[in-house]
Amino acid sequence: MSTTQERAAAQKRYSTNKSVMDTIDERFGSSRFLTSVLDKIFPDHWSFMIGEIAMDSLIVLIATGVYLSLFYVPSSTDVVYAPTSGHVYPPLVGQHMSEAYQSVINLSFNVRFGLIMRQAHHWAALIFLAAVMFHMCRIFFTGAFRKPREINWIIGLTLWMVVMLEGFTGYSLPDDLLSGTGIRVIYSIVQSIPFVGSWVAYNVWGGRFPGPSFIARLFVIHEFLFPLLIIGLLTAHLMILWHQKHTDFPGEGKTETNIRGSRIWPQYALKAGGLMMLVSGVTFLLAGLFQINPVWLYGPYNPYTVSAGSQPDWYLGFLDGSVRLWPHWEFRSFGHEIANPFFPGLLIPGLVFTIMYAWPWIDKWIYKDYDAHNLLDRPRDKPFRTGIGVAYIIFFVDETLACATDLLANNLHIAFERLIEILQYGAFIGPVVGFAFAYKACQALARTDAHPIQKPLGGVIIRTAEGAYHTLGDDHHGNGHDSHSNGHATDTPGGNGVDGQEAATDGHEGAEAAGASEAAGASEAAETPRADRATRLGRGR
């Protein structure tokens, strides 16, 4: 074909494609939508990518979960393990087990890629939970839950709880001895609900424990109900985020009315795509090199058997630890007994999460701050809030350690009862000490405006030419962390003195912000949050 003919063919293809695209655009207005989408700005700070890690892990979970569901049999029917073909695991031959457990054994040993898919699914669930929890901590410590983002905070907490329940249901589906022990603990907690606990447990489990139809119901909950809730909550979260725009850390050229960072195309898309490949690769690398949840070693579940050293996955360790640490107290009134598991299994977690749900409004009341914010706080700027967050984390860690008291007692050669007492005291003393330490550390960091690693607290000691020693304290900013020179700015909390210090004010005027944004060039962009209806800055148009 000659060059002229090739050009004519290319022109014809172009005209055809343009006609099709114009037809679609005339009916759906897709060009305007795509222009808006691809022009959106995302902040460049690394902590905003933790949410991307959570989404990437969810994609791996869905892909591996679909594969596993093709071979899993959700049935409690009793069978005898006696395979006639394929790989056989000799220690289980002749043992009674549920059909669900047998299908997991066959999936692990006889299905191509079955074991690595199982382990990748489990590792992805752990990474997903860790990313969600880290993301929630970042939001809390930086005040990203403040007006107008209170609803997204509630959605995020609900998503965290649903994801934990989703992880537990998936962890329980193999019907092995370890997961069955965890289900028995949950059954006891549900039974302890005053007045209705026995009725609820009987109906959920389909009879007396372990229940003839519980595995099939658990499969439906894990495969359909919770995934739909997760996708729905995540969609609502992203829609609100898209409408309200991102928050961002204070810095040069950043104000409450603009966002500086990378456009979604091509910079952010390439960065997010590379991170997704990295997360997927690390997940399957962990699945291939590090064994997790070897159910064939635990054996099938029997209601009358409990394995030593049983503990759940780390994200539910606090619940098991709370049950272990609670004293042997039961209350009886009006002829009705409130069973022991109700207090550590439902009441305490309920109180903790209720405070977390209400925190955006508690924070408003503490700081008398009812304004909308798009710039984040540094944790040091709000010592009281940071101290509360550290206290929560220490309490969570203490209860998580308590879920492994038998293992810790054996390995540390400490009496089991003594270890329980230590952790019981730690549940009260640890959060108080952590709060006091974090509060004082934040005050010191805010007073000197020092970086906790690059500059020691209290200033830098120098020796003068005359031989005298001099301490450079609040007036020393040689490490580049001066609050005025580096653009750090925080909101003024209505003059409230809870944290014992006066908050810095934003030193950037609108014209200065616009000039700094324009100087950023093509590598940076600025976008105005829709809630403020402000003019976009630094678009380079």
C-alpha cells in the first residue's frame, strides 16, 4: 500500500472514531466530565497513599476471593477424610470433619494455585485492615474529621467495623479447630446479651452450637452481605471526598481555599498504578514465602476440643484480650443475670466506639471551633487530641497482648495469673502515662517548632568563640522547621486554652498564595474546595 493510501485510510479511521466519540459526547456530555475528572488535584504527601493501599488490597481480596469461592463447599455435613486421588495429607486420613473443612484441605493441596491464593487472600485481608486503621489514625491525629467532614468520619468508622467483621467471617469459614474456637467465643458473647441473647444466638446459628446451618449462613454473609456493605460505604466515602475535595497539610502557598498537588492524569494515575502493582506483588510474595493459617495443622473443629495457644488475627485481638482481662464479675437483678462476657465483649467496645463516633462533636466542644477546615493540624498543635489518640492506641495494644497471655506466659516464664494482673493494671495505667507523655511532647515540639528527629527538644547547645556555652532555644530554626519560613499554619481554635498554647495563624494572604501557586509551574497544581466556592489557583491556563 502506498503512502498516499495509508494516509487516506488513517484519515478515514480518524473520522470514524471522531464521529463515534462526538455522538457519545452529544448524548452524555462525557468530555466535560472526563476533563473535570482528569483535572482533579490530589495532595502529594505520602500519608494520603495509605488509602490507596487499602483500595489496592481490596482489589486483591476480591480477585482471590472469587477464585476461592469456586472450590469452597459451605456445608457442615460430616464426612470422613479418605481421598482416593491427588495429594493426601496422612495425619487427617480417617478423621471426621465437615465438608467445608475437607474442601479447604483439597483447595490447599490439590487445586492449582489454591494454597497461594488462600494465603494471598489472608495476607491481603491483614494489609487491608492495617491500612484502614492507619488511615483512620491519620485522620484523627490531623483533625481531618472536622467540619465539613464529620459524615465521612462516621462512614470510615463504620467501614472499619464492617471490615473487621468481614475478616472474622472469612477467617472462620475453614471450620478448623482454631477458627471454631473463635466462633465459640463470639457465640458466648452473643448469648450474654441481656434478655434477647439466647434467642439471637439460636436463630443466627440455626440451633444449638455449633449449629447445623451456620457455615452456609456465614458463607452468604462473607461473600455477599459484608462485601456489598463495604463497596457501598467505600463508594459513599469517595463520593463525599470528591465533592468536598481533599484536605492538605499546611505549607507554602497552601490556604483554606486551595489544594496543591498533582493532577489525577498523568502524575497521580501513574503513581497510584505503580503503588497498586507494588501492593499486589508484595501480597503474593508474602503468600509464596510466609505460611499463614495452616488449617491442616490445627485439625477439624470439634465442640469439645480447644487447642492451646488459640488467638484470633491481630485486628480482633483486643476483643479476645478484653474478655480475658475482665474480672469474674456477674450481676443479677430482678431475677435476671447479666453474664460475664457481656461487659468485656459488648459494653466496653461499645463505649469505646461510641466515643469515637462522637469525637468530631466532642472536639468542637473542647476547642470551641465550629468553622470549616481544609488545612490539617499537625499533631503537636493539638496536644489534648493527640494524647487521647495515644491513650486509645496503648489501650488497644494492651488488650491485644492479653489475647496471647498463655503464649506470653510460657515464653517469658511468667506466671499466668501474674501476667493477667500486669495487663489489667496496664489497661488503666498505660493510657494515662501515654496521654501525659504525648501531651508534654506535643507542647515541647510546638514550643520549639522542632522536628522530633532532626532537632533535639529544648534547643541546641553551642560554644562561642570566647569559650562560653549558649543554648539556642525557641529562636533557633536552623533545621528549616520555622513555622513562618516553611509555611506551617493551623486554624485558630476560638481562643480556647485546652492545649495551653496559642495556635499559629495562617500567614499567607490570597495574593501571596496565588503568586506561589503560579510559580509552582507545571509540576504542581492548585484546586479550590467546592465548599468555599473560591476561584481556582495556579491552573496554568
